[in-house]
Amino acid sequence: MEKVLLRNVDAPESHTLEVYRARGGYRAWEKALREMAPERVTDEVKASNLRGRGGAGFPTGMKWGFVPKDNPKPKYVVCNADESEPGTFKDRLLIEKDPHAVIEGTMIAAYAIQSHTAFIYIRGELSFGATVLQNALDEAERAGYLGKNILGTGYDLDVILHRGAGAYICGEETGLLASLEGGKGWPKVKPPFPATHGLFGCPTVVNNVETLAAVPWIIDRGAAQYTALGTEKSKGTKLFSVSGHIQRPGVYEVEMGYSFKRFLEEDCGGVRNGKKLKGVIPGGASMPVLRAEEIDGVTMDYESFQAAGTLLGSGGVIVMDDSTCMVRAAWNIARFFAHESCGQCSPCREGCHWMEKIFRRIEHGEGRAGDLDLIQSISGNIAGNTICPFGDAASWPAAAFIKKYREEFEEHITKKKCVRME
């Protein structure tokens, strides 16, 4: 498979403008500016069927097309580099190893909606990545790819790097925009959507790092070549971050529709230390877990994962072998979401901490009869009842762990201890 997203990362000094340009970098930017009207750029991305790689999977070109052309307000593009999903680290690789691809994709998106100011909102903990990105932005501006009258075309664009402060909730697009405006990172009710009422109340497009990094390839090579990859509904390639009890952890680029079982066993080398697979989370900690036997026949695309009872999400694959205590795993995830809840919505603010307390007492031998049904009830009252998808993200894994491994939870409650951690 020809790599689309990881095509440059193994080249020495891949983060520099010199190497990026030698490998075809900014060719798509020049093509867009000199040969394509903004509407044609959007149409090409629509034709590629590129879907958002941040987790939602919304069609990218369609999102760009929602921006009103007759609105007199400024328009903005925001690259969401606030990668905070547990188990996910693929955007970090692109930021550190191929920053110019991220920047070029952001610039093309800005040109497509005729924005003259774009932002890259990066997770606060990624200090090295922020340095790499800023150096790349400086290189691009010195080379004339950014700033005033870019490449003599009359088009002006500034791209500003903004560092967040380590809040998971700011990965949600409206929470991110609230933070970028200088306020508390609280998500907003939709509609209205950012495409019409976004940053500073102006039309705004928010796209993930991986999504934007794919755009230069699409513009350079054409939508037809991109749609030749993947399945009927899930086109192109996807990055997967693989961690946990696996022989070869790391970031992999996979053509959509590839066998999940084959990926884990062959590409990633299988479960480490000769142990057996017990469970796997395919899309980051907020996605429902799958038992080992459930991955048979599953392919790595949006539709197949959904049919299996989980979601592709951000592509954070977390592998757990047969020594894993699933109660402890569920508690660990619940602790994260209880800590990261912004507290705006009552179901999430109260429910996340409630679930975490129950998981904790079960793990520590203090579980009670009815605790599992209580968690399921709490989970059901959070999901779908919050302003943003955080409530779903917190409730889905809790419910799935109990559903898939109920016998293990019941064993903890009846035996008052964890036999696997002895």
C-alpha cells in the first residue's frame, strides 16, 4: 500500500522545509493557489470522501461547504491538535515528524473557505511538538508560503500556533473554540454549528491533524486516487495508535477495510509474551471494548466497527492480554473521565464521579450486590443527556466492560478481592 499520511516520517530531517519540499511538499498548495478556485478545492475534497479522523468521521468537504460564502464576517480555520484521547498518539507523530504536511493541509482548508487567519490549537503537554510546529511555520513564512501576497497570487494568510493547558474537553470543537477565545473550555449547545457561528461568532472550520495532513495528497494526486483506497463508504487510509500487551506497538497506516485480526496478529506481531488476547479497545479509551472472539471478521473501517458494537473513534488500539483485570481497567478509564469532566452538565458531572467510586470499591473488595446494575443505570442516564459527546465517551466504556466481562465483576464482588492481581 502506498502511504498517504506516513509518506515522509521515516526520511531523515523530515520535519524541515528542505526535506518536505524535496519530497513534493507544498506542490499541492501551489496547485490550489495557481490553478484551482476555492470552490473547486472544496469539491475535490468532497469527491475524495475524506471523513474526519478525529473520531466523529464527518465528511470533510461537506463541513467546508457549510461555511456561508456571503457572510461578511471573517472566516477561520482551526486545526485541532489537542490530542488527549487515552491510547491515541498518531497526531503527535505527524506533528513532530511531518509538521509541514499539517500546515499545508491547514492552509489549503483556509484557501478553500477564503479564510485569512488560521489557528493550530495544540495540546499543552506537547511542548516538543509545539516547538517543531512553530519552527515549521517560521520556515514556511520565510519561504513565502505564508503571509501577505502568497506566491504573488494576492492571497493573504496567517497561521497562529496556540498552546492549550491540558484539558481533554478542549478536544471537543466548541470547547476548543471557547478556550481559544480566552474563556473556560466549556462546550456549547449545537446548533448553531461552528460553520456559521464559530470562533468569535464567525464562520469556522475545525478539523483534526490527521484529517488536514491527508488534504495535500488529495489535492496533488486527485480525489480519484484517494477513493481507490478503502471501502465503499470508508475511503482512504487511517492511522492507528497501537499500545498495550502487543509485540510491536506504534503508529500504523492502514487501508480502510483491512482485517483487524490480521492487523493485530501479523502487522503488530500478536500478543506479547505468549499470552492470549482477552480484549481490545479499537478507537481510544472512550470506545466500547471488544472481547477476543468478537474481532473475527471485523475490518478496520467505520461501518465494520460499528456493526461489531464499537466505533473506530480516533484509532487508539489498546490491547489487553489474559492477565488483565478488567475491573481495574474499567476503573482506570472511569478515573480519567471523572477527572476530565468539565462539570457543565449535571449527568456527566455527578455520574462520572459516581461510576468511578463504584468501580473503585468493587476493585478494592468492597463491592455490593446491585453495584453492576447501578453503574449500568448511571451510564444510561449520562449517555445522550449532555451538551457534548463527553458524556457518551464516559458512559460507553463503563457499560461495555460490565456487559462483556460481567462474570469477572461478579467474582470481585462475591470473593471480595481480585484473584488476577494476587
